[in-house]
Amino acid sequence: MRDRDTKGRFVAGHSIAKSGWEGLVNKRFGGNRAAAVEWLGRVGAWEYARQAGIFRAYAFQYPGTPEQFLEYYTKRLEFTLADVNELQF
């Protein structure tokens, strides 16, 4: 098979995989690629913990649907101490 590895998975840069990722980002995340990457990472960590039998309170929680996660992602506060200017002497 061309454009697949020995396990049958698409290799990096495959045109179908790339258009599928872009479709997910555009349709479910409104084009917010950073939110999609973070969501996918959290889903991967959650699934790994589930399969490994790691059950900890508040660790590796399922991030929800892409739409639920995007709402959380856009509402969370992101700032640095330089933005706040709290520690100026």
C-alpha cells in the first residue's frame, strides 16, 4: 500500500489524512487549530489512562465533545504576570 505504514495507518502528510484533520479543525473547532491540538492531546491522554487502568480523581478527564471543549477553551483565562503588572517594585 502506498502512503501507509506497516500497520496500515496513514503516514504523515498523506492527502486524505491532512484533509480530514483540516475538516475537523474547520467544522468542529471553527478553524481554531490550537484548540483542536489541545483537545486531541487530552483525548489521547484520557484514552491511554483508561486503557492502562489509571483512575485518579481529576486526572485525565474526558474533555467532552469538540464543541464543549471549544467553549471551555475560549472562556478560560490566559495571562502572564507581565500582563497583570502585579509584581512591579
